[in-house]
Amino acid sequence: MTTLTAAASRRGGMTKDERFVIFASSLGTVFEWYDFYLYGSLAAIIGAQFFSAYPPATRDIFALLAFAAGFLVRPFGALVFGRIGDIVGRKYTFLVTILIMGLSTFIVGLLPNAATIGIAAPIILIGLRLLQGLALGGEYGGAATYVAEHSPPGKRGYYTSFIQTTATLGLFLSLLVILFTRTIVGEADFAAWGWRIPFLMSVVLLGVSVIIRLRLNESPVFQRMKEEGKSSKAPLTEAFGNWGNAKFVLIALLGGVMGQGVVWYTGQFYALFFLQSILKVDGYTANLLIAWSLLLGTGFFIVFGVLSDKIGRKPIILGGCLIAALVYFPIFRMITTYANPALETAIETVKVEVKADPKVCGDLFNPVGTRVFTAPCDTARAFLSQSSVKYSTVPAPAGSPVAVSINGKDVPYVNAKDSNPAVTAALQAAGYPKAAHAGIVKMSNPFDIFRPQVAAIIGLLFLLVLLVTMVYGPIAAMLVELFPTRIRYTSMSLPYHIGNGWFGGLLPATAFAIVASTGDIYAGLWYPIIFAAITVVVGLFFLPETKDVDITK
């Protein structure tokens, strides 16, 4: 990062004021993402605290959906704050967004759980998540637009790439705070009350961000436009009611941001979820593995931002989506090989079948977690999926009881939502590992990274992060360059937050629902692969190259 800055300065690039603009915008956004990611990283604990009335499997789904609720409202935040940003200005808009975000996060740390105040706890929690999502919907567009409008021509990819590092840095910071707190208070106390500390600490970050952002001036491009009386009076109408601009909103979404969103969330969030929920890696180790991959990969946001100034935004973004679609299956299979080799062996060698009358077997696809399965065929398959068991469903004579066949031997299934000791014992005898199996990767401390098993997993996760940096590094510059100044904040914010908030934010819950309904731990990867491939096709034919566009108009 220092080398790149020095290189830019030698070419007459970054001034002291420009460095402050980037620092202030980036720092504030790091804190925004820190706040937002805390919930995602602690979803399992929060599920136990606020959705304790439900079984563990349903509880986890509800926790993920409460997390997703913040993503669902992000496009609405983009419309609300985008309009304000195009009418009032960039600076004051993202001051408001960071205040809403920070205060909502701080209150989560104070919120009593369901055991204390009952149903009010999850309702208030979801309300706070919605406020966070609305705020984040206005934050990114403001920060990206503000930095781009301070950037000299030919360096917008480089300047805005610092904004792109903020999401990963925010996640990295949240993981560090969580790991530090876990180490200090211990796992038992962390699950009981220590999880609140990272949320409460956000008030300090909020104060620093507000103080720094108050020192910023308005964007010179916006200020000049406003002084000339050329600012928009109705940015929503101009942005989406005019086909000349609306078509670029659609192209930006389908030919750029949609694929970027699913690649980003697969490389960071779904990878973490896959390690913990499917491969049964303990939370401490899984978070450390992700943290190390982010530490190694974050600088490449800037590398690809600089490269996009030279060869263009389009080839890098679409190239990242294409590579992701081609390599996800082999990379995640290799992660299984190193993280839980006994599970991989069991998946390949143990044949598991659910034998049941087809008439009593339903569809297990349940991304919103609201369906309750009671039929033995459905609960048996849900139980196997929760246990990361690969299975198939075979028809049995009408009226026959459900049985789980393991390597040709039928084991009677007792209809239970969360456990079935006989089936579990038979699976473990056949080769499926216990939760604390010695072969599952485990790190003893944050620097336990030189063992071949750990190093290999970090290397694979680094490859996923590298793909994230390819698609995300140039995206801010591309979005800014697609739209005119008078409606830029509004126009770019909506496709960005639909692509990331909806297509990306819903990825973990949807992918896990695909896994549960198919009995294949890798089937959830079809979600990002399909959408990344669509983006490649649409972007190739319809997305214009923008790197040389004059954004002052």
C-alpha cells in the first residue's frame, strides 16, 4: 500500500488533502462494516440468545435470516440516502448514516435476551438490524462517490480501491475483537455475556469516525454543480424514470454487481459458514483461518484497483466472476480435504439412503426457516443434512416406516427433530467423524499457521479472497463512472445494494437450504456459480468500459 502511494506521488498524484479524504472515508466505512459484520460472525450465539424458544437448527436459520434482514432493506436505504446525497450533499449524508449504524450496534450490546423480555427481544433485534441495513444502504454510495469526485483522472480505480478494502478490513477488525474477547473471558462466559463487548466497543469507533468526518468538506464536483444550479431536484425520477439512465442501472446490476456480490459473500461469509456449520470446525479456529486469509489478501483490492486504471474495469470484474464459477467446486472440496479429512472420506465411501414412501416425503428447501417439518421422511433428511451427511432418498413400499440405510444396513429412524442416537452411532461406526474428531483442523493460538494442514487451508481461503479482490476492487470506480454527477449517488447505490444486499446477503441462508434439500454439502455452491456466470454473459455484451469517462459532467 505504501509503495503504491509513493508511486502515485512521484507521478504528481495524491496530495495531503486527497490522502485525508481517502483516510476519513475509508476509516468511517471500516467502522460501519465492523458494526455490520459483528452480527454475521456471532449469528450462532445471537440465535441462542434471542431465538432460544426454537430448536437449534431452526434457531440458526432465524439468526441467519435476522442477519439477512439488514441486507434486504439496503436498497431502500440506497434510495432514501441516495436522494438526500444528490440534493443536500455527500458529506452530511454519510455523517447521518454512520450515526444510525453505530447507535444501532451499540444498543444490540445492551439489549436483554429472550429469556429476560420474551418475544420483544427478537423483535427489537430485527428492528435494529433493519436500521443498520438502511444506514449501510446510504454509506457506501456516499463514500465511493465522495472519494471518486476527489480523484484525478486516470487514478479513480486506485483512489476508490481504498474504499473497497473497508469491507474486508471491517470484517477483519470484528474477527480480531471477537477472538481477543473470547481469549480474555473464555468460551463459556463469551457465549453467556462476553459477546456483548464487541458491540459495546463500537461506540468508541463511532466517536472517532464522527470527529474525523466532521472535518471533511463537500465534494468539489458536487459543490461546483450546486453553485451552478445544475443539481437535481428529483433524483429518483431522473435516475429510474428515465430509460436512458435506468438501463445502465440494470446493466450495472446484472452485468457487474450481481456477480461481484455473490463472489464476495462466498469468499468471506459462506467460507466461514462452510467451515463451521458443515465441516464442524470450531468457531475460534474458523475465524482465525478467515482472518489470516483476509490479512494476506486485502492489499490486492488496491492492486486490482490500480490495474483497472490501466486495462479497464470490465475485464477484471468479469474475469474474477468467470474464474470463480470455474474453481469453486474444486477449492471447496480441497478445503474439506484439509479441514475435515475424515468427513471427506465418509462422504466418498459411506452410502447413506433414506428409505421412505415417496408420498410422505416433502421438499426440504426452506431458506426462510419458517417451515416446520414433522413427517419422519423430512425430519430424517433434515437431521442428516444438519450432520453434514451425504444421502439420497429411495422409494419404499407404501405405508412402510422410514429407515436410514448405512452401507446397506437399515437403521430404524425415530422421529426426532434434533437427535437420533441410533442413526448417529451407526454413522460414526461407518466412518463419519464425531464433532470433536482429532482430524478436524484446530488452531491452538493465532500464530499456529505453519503446520501443513493449517497453511493449506489458509492458502485455499486466500484464493477465495483473491477472487473477491478482483471483482470488488474496481467496482466503485465503475459504478461512479456509469452515472452523471447530478444523480450519481442515487443511481449507483441502488444496483450496488441490490447486488450485494439481496443476491449476496441472502447467499448463506439460501445455499444452506440447497444443501439441506439435496443432501450434498457442495450443492449450495451452485447459487454463486450460476449468478456469477450470468454476470459474465450480461457484462460481456452490455457493460461498457468506463475507465476514461469524464465524471465531472
